[in-house]
Amino acid sequence: MSTTDQSSTARHAAAEREIVISRRIDAPRELVFEAFTEERHLSHWWGPDGFTTTTEAFEFRVSGEWVFVMHGPDGTDYTEWISWTEIDPPARIALRHGAYRDDPETFTSVLTFEPEGGATRLEMRTVFPTRELRDEAVEKYHAVEAGGQTLAHLAAYVAQYLRGEAAER
């Protein structure tokens, strides 16, 4: 098998384990990046519809961790853990995300923040360890819808933040 064939096969295998969510956010990428990377912002928008978030620990740096609890609308608490693996402000973040530090079902995500005029295109590419785990996230946890809702909350929060900042001037 040629190197090109091996690369194509690897991309196909990853695609079967991947979820990609993208959203245009009407704010400069520096602000969108800030809202995604500062603890003071995250609890205002993180999570799908009906969820709230409580941060237990947060250190935004490579190898730093964000430990938090997502509180579901039905009262269920979901313990979450994120470790940042790459940070390139304001363009890119890579991370590992699981229920806890050594969770064997931890998945990886790469977020890119691309300027689009005065707006930002945020793309989140998530790769799961197996196709079955990806399918479970999609079917049981509604990961595509929940991810879209979470980015919609980010967009609304940033718009509100900009309106509030403009009112203060």
C-alpha cells in the first residue's frame, strides 16, 4: 500500500469516529476565544439547553485541567474533565475530554477560530476512540444537537457581552 493510500485509509477511519460542529459567531475571534478560555465566562454559556455548569478547578494552559459538573435539567449531574493539549491564541485549541482524568473513553477535540470579516467561524472537530463510542454519543447523548446548542449559547453570550460592553462606553 502506498503512503497516499495509507493516509486516505487513516482519514476514512478517523472520519467514522468524528463529529464536526461549526458555527458563525458575530464577534471578533479574540473575544470568542476569550469566552471559550476564561473561567469567568464559561459558566454563563457552557452546555446544551437546560444545563448549567459548576467549575471545580480551572487552569487554562497546556496540560492544565478544567474539572466541572454539568447539571442536567432532570437533576442529573455529569462530572466532566478537560485537559488542554495545545493552545494557539486566538486561532486554535486542542483538548482531551472525558468524565475523569484516566477515563478510557476520553475523546479529543480541536477547535479552530477563523476570522470571517468581523465575525468568527468556530469549528469543533471531535474524534472518539472508536466508532461505537461516537455512535453512542450521537444516539444516547445527542452530541450533535447538544454541541450545536452549546455553540448557540456561546454566540448568544458573546452578543450579550458585546451589547453590555457597548452600553458601558
